[in-house]
Amino acid sequence: MDLHGLNIIAGERTHAEGQTIRAFNPSLGEHLEPPFHEATSEQIDRALQSAAHAFQQYRHKSPEEIASLLEKIAEQIDILGDELIDRTASETGLPHERLRGERARAVNQLRMFAGVVKEGSWVEACIDRAQPERKPLPKPDVRRMLIPIGPVVVFGASNFPFAFSVAGGDTASALAAGNPVVVKAHPAHPGTSEMVARAVAQAIDQCDMPAGLFSLLHGTSHEVSLALVRHPLTRAVGFTGSLKAGRALFDAAAKRQEPIPVYAEMGSVNPVFVLPGAMNERGETFAEGLQQSVTLGVGQFCTSPGLVVGLADAGMNRFIEKINELMRTSRPATMLYPGIRQTYEDGIRRLESVSGVRVERSDSMPDAAKTEGHPAVLTTDAETFLKNPQLGEEVFGPSTVIVSCQSRRDFEEVARSLQGHLTATIHGTPDDLREYKDFIPMLEDKVGRLIFNGFPTGVEVCAAMHHGGPYPATTDSRSTSVGTAAIKRFARPICYQNFPQEALPVELRDDNRRGIWRTIDNHWTKDDR
Amino acid sequence: MDLHGLNIIAGERTHAEGQTIRAFNPSLGEHLEPPFHEATSEQIDRALQSAAHAFQQYRHKSPEEIASLLEKIAEQIDILGDELIDRTASETGLPHERLRGERARAVNQLRMFAGVVKEGSWVEACIDRAQPERKPLPKPDVRRMLIPIGPVVVFGASNFPFAFSVAGGDTASALAAGNPVVVKAHPAHPGTSEMVARAVAQAIDQCDMPAGLFSLLHGTSHEVSLALVRHPLTRAVGFTGSLKAGRALFDAAAKRQEPIPVYAEMGSVNPVFVLPGAMNERGETFAEGLQQSVTLGVGQFCTSPGLVVGLADAGMNRFIEKINELMRTSRPATMLYPGIRQTYEDGIRRLESVSGVRVERSDSMPDAAKTEGHPAVLTTDAETFLKNPQLGEEVFGPSTVIVSCQSRRDFEEVARSLQGHLTATIHGTPDDLREYKDFIPMLEDKVGRLIFNGFPTGVEVCAAMHHGGPYPATTDSRSTSVGTAAIKRFARPICYQNFPQEALPVELRDDNRRGIWRTIDNHWTKDDR
């Protein structure tokens, strides 16, 4: 596929206007062809206008038609084959195998949402039947379901070029709910973005869907991002990235004349608490799992475990020795782009400059020309940790902070001092759990997901998953960006009172033609009325 | 009951500090005893600290204990008997009968939420079981449910001194979800607020619940309201009132270091669209129903129909004649307080000053000493309406605007021009509905509830109700402030991965001891695992 480097609005490539952006190969340290063109404000407006127009047709499409579109998008992405993987590898430095796995996850996600839409129960149909005889007043017939909201702006993430990008979870769930999507490509992988966007446009065309359903815009400047959020036709925003960028989008959305929801997932430190029984029983095995989790994808995951807390004892000492040894032998590896590597190195320097923190780094020196990140483990005590809040802030990359606590009180104080995170993990034996019974509720206050005897990386895409958490992990702790529940972010309830059957949406008619789960008079059922 | 006029923090009355506020009898035009004391910043902080402290105990209470508390609060409010109704009537000018009905609604609401909590399925328990054999990676065991969020600040509304006030829907749903509540009393009925607050505190005491679960603060200044929203321990806000006040709270919450959700229901014009068949068949009966709905509670409802749109024809003319006649004979009645009456009169004057608007008012002159509102009907054409956006803005009180459209295109243009509202109503015959099939989706974009051949006033409190709508009707169109779904506003999901049974919340264990509805591997069931 010859990349054209142009913005794609409603299936059409635009003219070459605007500033140019160059992709960069972090492994080779060189720029890639072709240049990409930053979206102009006229193009941003046109993309949203097209989306709003398409919405008026798309919202009337049947679940089967929407599901077919999602499946067709998956198919078209698969058809891109190794050409896509090669381009993405050159733009991100991520290994081919990882990228094949991530693409499989992204297309599975599209197919999973196709399944959700076909099955149909996600609309939460709820029916309260009339009671015309009720005294003192008759009860009306009231029926509620979720409906789509309109154009959704999705910001591609750098660290998941497929699964959280052009046709990733945000786009899949927004389209599944019945909304058009305007994607802002992440400037770190514009070629990947164009290839996937062209696959999406192709699928839309083949499914005879309105072309305005999808647009792809490029941009590096804040102005492009803010203009997308501020556009009056934008109804919601999906974002995965840094706290600073996510908060800026949230602030812009809150200041609109008509505020809109921003679902920003802004990362997390993902603390791991190792209870003393587990530490003594299997501290060294835990160190091996931890090293793998910390260095997975060069630590470039929102769920990378950046903090480990344990009680100072012989087991803890053995664990620290082991993790130090493992990190010393960890290999430096290419990070996504020079800016991320720089931020990582600055972060480590910031942490190691704190008095009372000891740093151990990989014995192999990283090659800056290959944008390599240098694995690191930092060790400190609870007192130092509690006095220096920066030790509890995310450093995006292959590092983790180990906190050794002199007492149970310190251990709990560290937990209490945390801000919001996506996950927290507990390692413990059955005895530990009994002993630390009151500790779990303390963590529930802080996170969206609790993991037992495992690692936070590797987020299962399923119905029960919750990938979210209190601020600053996300801007909306009610929402998840992974799993089927993500579809609910881009819908809102509407209710119909005393409507005649033929004027009701199919999902709310007496006859349950779609065979979906509904609550009728407070009872879940697939029955008719 | 002797009113003390003091703030009530965690069951204790505070010292008499702060500015004083006087209640006012709008029917008699005179101030009432005793003076009430505006909360100081120290008191606001203490109320939230107590709430946060109480939360750590309350969240561990069983559903049965929480349900008993809600029932006990209902019982204690009922025990206040006519003394409460008398005080509220004197503070609001609302008739005794209406107040008895509203109190019945408020206590029913408390009992309904007790039922929701006892039944237990509201937590949306969702279980994806492990597949240890799955390739390439085993699937973990993932289980999700809703948990409470912490202290909720509730602002009492002036127009519903029971149902949307101290122990109204916001408080009931927040307590039901497992959260402590700090109420800011509406300054128009501080005595009512104190009486109900003392009933709540009594119930908390009798149920052996933590006293900090509930506090009542008085205040008229913006500072008190903003300090409550800005307090770092506040986790969410419930509000019913004006757009200006609701937006100010929303803005303050969005600017916090850690933003929190504000569920502000800020009123609505509740447009009514009368299709031509219905207008010709029963325009005069419709006029009678409309007059009742517009003047119900002196028009002081969020769902009062403030806009009626029809097609100019003989039927429309007969309707306009009839509604003018009915409004001329409507009696002025006492509004809640002088400020509301003044705003209403200013609003009518603003509308009638628009060239092309004709106003018809009640023949009986209102008595300003009795704070009486003067019923009004304003008639105009589509062209005037579309040119003057203020005609589509809420005027809170017993008035409505009738728009006569020369063409179907104008009729649809009026619908398209609307901003977000709580409700829209369609009157039509079966033929009308067939003819105007594409009209309903146009309204779905604008509102949270669609009513057919009825009136928007009289909101049923049930599971399927949605009392919300796009901005500026509310700050969060995903939420409802009426009905059992209101409980979801004050909860967030959390998920547990590979947790041992004994460390899981009861609702997520294999054994479905509580007999709640859960989704297990995408199937709704009450079965075990």
C-alpha cells in the first residue's frame, strides 16, 4: 500500500495542506517517508459535520448491519497482512510477534463488539408495564433503553498502535453503540494509522454505510486536539495517554458551552502489595514474575507494576536481592519514540536523586541511537516514600520502585497515601488474607481492578473486565476502556412513556423479537412483554 | 418540635455561629422564627470529615442493615405528622394536600430504595469464569460489581421540599448505594429541612449506624455551596435547581485537582408537539389537560410544559382560543418565595417584549403580598420563535408558549432548533404517527423521556423511569434523578481478578447466597456460579 500522508474525511483523502509530520523509526533512529499533513481547522469541521450527517443514517441501521460492519473492518485489517506489521514495527520499534498478537487482539475486539451488538442485551432494555387500575393514580407504561449519542472523537495511543488506536477499543465500542467516529492519529505511528483507516473506510464502503461514519486526522499540535474536543458537534471523547494531555482534554470539554464526557485513561503505577507469608514462601519466584511484568513491552503499558510494597524481613531481603540481580541482567530495548525514552530517563533521574533511594540498573548500556530504555529498580523505605510523593507517580518505562516497610502500620500507611490507580495487586497466602482482612477495602477505595497472586499486565478483554479507576488513573471512574462494558460510555438512556407499540424501538416492544435480556417489572427475562 | 436553627453535624447540633437566615411565609408575606445559621467553613470541613470517617464503617454494613435504615428514616418522617406539613406549608405556600402527597412520595422513595438494596441486583454483578486451558493464554477469573464511592453532597431543591430535598431521591439513592450524605438545605425551607434532618439523625441513632453518615448544613451564600463541592473528601454532588446554579457547581467540580461528578438537574421547557390529526380531533380536550399541567403546583415543576408546537390550521385556532380562555380563568396562586415570583414575572415580560408574541394572562390580578404568580399563555409563530432563542428558554412558573407553524418544515425546524430538555411530548393519532414517522428520532436527540398523548408532569418513580436529558437539562445525560436507576450515580465498578472465594464480596462468590440477578459468562441468572 502506498501511503499518501493525507487526512481522510468521510472516505476521501484531503488535499495536502497544513504542517507536515514525519514518522520516525526508533530502532534505526531515522525518519520515515512519506510526510503526513496536520489537519486544518476547516478539515476538523468537515470531519465532524460529515460525522453528524452520517449519524442520522447510521442510528437507523439494524444491529445485524452494524455487526457486519465491525466484522468487515476486522477482515480488512487482517487483509493488510505483514505489510501492516512491518510498517508498525518500523514506526514503533515493537517486535513483530508482539504486534501480531496485538493486531489479533484488536480484530478480536471488533468481532467481540459485533457479537455484543448482535446479541443486543447491552441496551439495558427495562420495561415497567402500565397499571391503569392503580390508586390514587394510574401507573403509566414506561420503557427505557440506551441509545447512541452522536460523533465520538477518539485519540490514538502511542503504546498500542492497534488495540488502542485507529480501530482499537474506543473506536470499536463507539461504532458498536451506533456512533460515528473521528480519530486523531497518534503522531508516533501515522503510517499505521493511515493503513488501518483505509481498511476502515474500505469496510464502510463495502457495507454501504455512510462514508462520514469515520474520518482520520493527523496532528501534533495541541490546537488540533483541542479543536476536536471543542467542536460543537463532538458528543464524547475517548483518550489513552498521559495525565497532562488527558487533563487538558477534560478541561477543554468541561469548559464547553455544552460540556461533554471525556473518557481519558491516563495511566497508573499499579501498586503490588506482597504480604509477609507470600514474600517468605515465594519471594524469589515473585521477583521473576515481577521482572517479566516490569520489562514486558519495555514497560510501556498502563498496567505496568511501578510500585512494590513489602514488610522488611529476611524474605523481603531475599526478594530485593533477586529483583536487583534480575534487573541487572535485563536487556535494554527500543522504546516507542525518543520523547518517551527521554521522559523515562528524566523520571529515573528524578527518583534516584531522592535521598534514601537506591537504584540498580541493567548492566548492559542502552544504545541511544536505537532509542533504548535502560531497565531500573529503585529501592527505598516507607518513610522516604511517604515523604516524597513523586516516588508514587508513574514513570512510564521498564522500572519499578520497591518500598520496604518497618511495620504493618507503615505498610498500611503507604496504601492509604496512594492516589487513584487502574489496578492494585495483592500477593498472599490464605493465612496472610485472614491476617490482612481489613487491608482489601483500603485498596478498593483506590483502584478499578484488584488482582490476587498475579500481575496487572495482560488485561483480559471480557464482560467483567474493568479497566478504569479513580482520578488520576482516569477522568471517569464509572467507565472502562477495555471489555464489552466499554460500549456503555457512548450511549445514554432514553425512556418512552405510554408509547404505542409500533412507535417504540424494536428492543422495547412487547414482542421480544430480538430475544434480548430485558427487565420487565423488575425481573430479568428473555420472554415477550 | 422546637426548631433550633442550628446546623446538624453527625447528629449533633452545632453552636450558633455564622450569618443568620430567616424563613419566609410567602402566603402571608412575613418572616418566620427561628433564625437559621449559615454553616462556617470549619463546620463544612467537619461534616465532610465525619462523613468520610462514617463511610469506612457504613460500607461494611449488610444490605439488610442499610435497608432498615432507609425504612426507619421513612418511619421517622411519617411520625413528624401534621406538624411537618404545617411548617412546610408556611415556608413554601404549597397546599397541605399537595405536601401530604409529596411526603408520601418521598417516604415511598425511601422504602423503594430499601427494596432495591434488599433485592440486591442493582450492583450489576458480572462474572467471567476462568478458562485455565485456553490457548495461547489461560483466561483469568474476573468478577465485577458496583461499590459505593464515599461522601455525597446533596443540594435541597426549593420546589420539592420533601421529594428532592433533605431526605429526597438524591439522599435516598446515595445512602442506598452505601454512601454518607451531607445535605445543604434550601434556604427557602430551612425549618422543614431541620425537622426532616432530625428525623434522619434519629433513625441513624436508632439503627446504630455511624452518626457521621448524615449532616445538614444551612447557607444562602455561594461560598457555602462552592466549599462543599470543592472539599477534597466530597466524591459526588446531587443538585436540582437552576441552570446558573447547577453550572456553577459543575464548573467548580471540574476545576478540582481531582474532578468529581455533578448530577445537576437544571430544568427544562418540556416541549409538546401536537400533530395535526390529534389537534383537529381533540384540540380542545388537549387545551384542558395542558392548562392543568401548566398550572399544576403554580407551574413550579421541572417537567412543566413550557412550549407547545402545532401546525396552523382551524384545529390549532380552536385550541389557541380554548387555552387562552382557560388561562384567563386560571387563578393566581402563591409561589414558593418572592425571588421565584420576581424571576417569573421578569421572564414573562422578557417574552412578551419580543415583537410577534401575544400574551394572555389570567383575568384575576395576583396579590403581590401573597407572592402570587399570574398565569400566562404566550402565542407566536415559528418564524418569531426561530429568530428569538429566548422563547425556547425556561420561564419557571405557570406559563407556556404556543408556537403556530405555517408548514411541516417549520414544525420540524422548531424541533431541530431545541436544546436539551428533560422531556418531549407528542400528541398524535395513529395516522399522525405513520405520517410523522421520522419526527420521533429528531426528538430522541434532544431529551431523556418521550411521552405520547399525555403530559410531562407527574414523574413515575419506577425502574424504567429516566429523569434526565442532554445539557442544559442536566450536566450528565447518562444519569437519572428519579427512579431506582438513580442509585447508580453514586457507585462505580470494581473488578476482582483470580480472587479466592472468601476474599470476594458476597455478591461475587460462586454461591449466590443473596439470590441476586448476575451475568455469568454472559448469561443472566440467579443460579450459583
